[in-house]
Amino acid sequence: DAKTTQPTSMDCAEGRAANLPCNHSTISGNEYVYWYRQIHSQGPQYIIHGLKNNETNEMASLIITEDRKSSTLILPHATLRDTAVYYCIVRALGYNFNKFYFGSGTKLNVKP
Amino acid sequence: EPEVTQTPSHQVTQMGQEVILRCVPISNHLYFYWYRQILGQKVEFLVSFYNNEISEKSEIFDDQFSVERPDGSNFTLKIRSTKLEDSAMYFCASSTGLAGGTGELFFGEGSRLTVL
């Protein structure tokens, strides 16, 4: 699995956009970028994923650089409930494609 | 919205005792997983299960661990003789596993195991 690098923690003001970066410089051509989050000690929650195009859903937007070596998860209007650990994971589709390795993630603190 | 459910939410046991953690995956999912998270540490992969057999396991998943899908709906993790270091939150997950699918895993809320 390609490794990812994320900042240990970030702060964001409530109502502002939260931009969480991730470096994945060794990503392979068939590897997707996935984002999950874990609120307190709950089960990880899927947010979004992409291959090379930017993606948007009801939770967030994912911006992937043209060379695919980094990406940014954007929470457009962060709320206190978005305080969580955010994990950037790269994974190929294939045999056992659904196994994910979780790193240390970024602890996002949304402040009032 | 369909969800993965886990029981019990919290179990306290004595060292050396057997523990069974139960999970009901989402009904049309084909791949099942167990992960664990020791307090303050990373979420760690334990095992994946497909077509009634283990498809992959980590080095953590030693002979003390076993998984089973006894009745087509439940998916269980058994720890035969618990050790203090087995104290952790155990997460069950499932996915469709279909070729061309999103690869998204759906996680349960976890079962906290405390070994005394």
C-alpha cells in the first residue's frame, strides 16, 4: 500500500472551510484516494473517494492534484460535530481491494 | 439507512476467558472485516472474510482468534483465551466487494473489550 502523510492536527473556526491536506507521493496509477473520519471512539465513517478527478458529495469535496501526489479534503462549512480524526488512505481496487490500512490521521478541532 | 450492528457494546472479562463478539453486517454485503483499536492508537486490520473463509489476516490475528459466519447473517470474532493486551475497541465492517464498486467499508459502532 502506498503511504500517506498528514499533519497531526489542525484547527478550524466553526462555519469556515476546513482544508485537510494529504501527501501520497508514491501512489500508483490504479490506487484511489479515500477519506474516512472517526468521531471520538466511534467506528470510522466513509467520507469520499476519488481517482484523479475532483469529487464532491453532500459531506465534502476532494481535490486531487494533477500529478496525484497529493490531495485536499474540504469541509465547506465546518461545524463542531466535524471535530474528528480524518484519515487519508490510498488503496487499489482488486483482490481484497477493500482492506484499508489506517494511519495516524489528522485531528481536526473545530472551535466556536 | 442500513447499518452494521455490533453486540455487546462493552464486555468486561477475566484474563484467560473466552469472548465472542458479534456483528450483523449489512444484508447484501459480501466482504466482512474485523479491526481493532487499542485506546489512543491506530485502527488496525485483523481479518477479512469472504465466501465463508478467511481471505486475509494480519499478524495480530494469531491462533487465539477465530471468525465465523454461523447462520448467514451474523459474523463473529472469538478470542479463545483473552490476555490483558486484547483490551481494545473491536470494529466490524462490511462491504459489497463487487468489482467496479466504490470499495467503501461500512463500520459498526464497535465493541469495547476490557480484560482484567
